[in-house]
Amino acid sequence: MNKRKNLQDQTNFNSPFRGLGGSLDVGDITFEFCDFENPMHLTALVDLLNMYMTDPMGDVPPLNKLQQLRLVDGLANHPSSFVLLEIYDGKIVGIAICFINFSTFMVKKYINIHDFFIHPDYRGKGLANNLMQELISISTSRGYCKITLEVREDNYIAQGLYKSIGFEECKPKMFFWTKTL
């Protein structure tokens, strides 16, 4: 058993939030942690991330084949990462790439959502809300103190989702700064 599986308390979720807060009227939604030995999961991970990167809200070139291999290896071997996949009608249509961090002020673990994406053909069905609710459920069940994320200033649709489920700007207001190396 590799160390990735030890991080994952469960590998399959049937969400208690399925169908809530969205306009889904058909299909079945399940959630699975990415199994880094499952070719279907790895293909979906790379394909969805590349779609996100080339989406107007990503706005960067997609990963080349070597970068894709490094991504998979890096996530599989990172001690605090997990990738949650959303499956709708048997297709992997959503992804949340997350990292478990530790709050020194609250002295508890928390989740940072690094990437969050729903396939463009499946948007407007409540799937983003369901994926976010699943992350909230996981965080609550594990006793984490919060969930953090970044959102582009011009991504009003995502901001609307996050606000509708209780996310808000930090108080006091914080800036996200980067030093590229």
C-alpha cells in the first residue's frame, strides 16, 4: 500500500448533498479520491486540469506530456495533497485539487482548494455546488477548521457560488502575493 492511500480516509463517497442546491434532474453523482494507479482517473485529472488552464479563468497554455507526468508524480507523492473527482452519469466531470494545511492561529488542520473545475459541457447543473458541498462534508467529518481558496477577481460566477455557501473575504482583508522563482 502506498502512502497516498493512507492519507485518504475513504476512496468513494456517495454524497449526502447529492441533488441539493442544483438543478440536476437526471443522473447519479458520486465522488472518488483520485487513485494514482487508475489510468481513467489519471487521464481525467490531466484532461480536466488542461481544460481549466486553457479556460478563460485559467488563461495559460496546457501542460505538455512531460509536465503531465511530473504533475501526476508530484501530486501522488505530495504528503498533504488529495484530488477529489466528481462523477456524473459515469463520467468524471469535476475536479478539486486540494492540500491539507495547518492553521497556527486555530491550531487545526484545514483544506486549501488549489484548483476547482467543472467540465464546460456540464456547467449549470449544480455540479460545482455539489463538489464544494462534498469538500465541506469531508472537512467537517475530519474536524478541520476551515477551507481556503483563491478566486480570480473577474470570476463572478465562481464568486457567486462561493458566497452562496458561506465563503467570504478574509477579515481583515488579505492579499495573495507571489514571487516567481
